[in-house]
Amino acid sequence: MWGRGLTVFIHLPRWHTFDTLQNMPTLKKRINISVSKDIERAIAKLALRDEMPQATKAAQLLAQAIEMEEDAIWDEIATKRSRTGRYVSHEKAWKM
């Protein structure tokens, strides 16, 4: 049973250092965010349900949120145009 004051040592191969564990090469940008316990639990449950790492699930959810923000902006622009009667012809819109 794990108790208070117990120290756990993880034995790694000699070539592993703290620096190599913290700065593993990746093509993706890493960011640190602080979330509430409720958000943490939700991401954990969704990741478990979808059988993927929590970081991957969080990245998917962020991508969806950004798409929703973009949709809201485009909707606002379209609504303003439709109210003012300012239309752009098909030919003008696709002209290069």
C-alpha cells in the first residue's frame, strides 16, 4: 500500500536524463494550460471512451472549439451583409 512519505524511484536506461524526458522531439507545439477539476475529469472520461491519450483528446476538443469560433465569425459577417443588401457577385468573388 502506498503511504505518505514513500519515495518511488523510476529506473531508466542510463541515456535518459530529465532533459530528454522533458524535451522529447515532436512536430507538434506543446502548450501548458491550467484547467479546473471538472474539465480534467471530462477530458479523462472522453479520452477513455475514445481510447486515446488525454492530450490527443484535448487537442481535438480545442480544434473543434476553434472551428466553432470561425463559424460564428463567418455567420456574423454573412448576417451583416444580408442586412445591408451588400452582395458580391459570383464572378467577382471567384475572380483571381
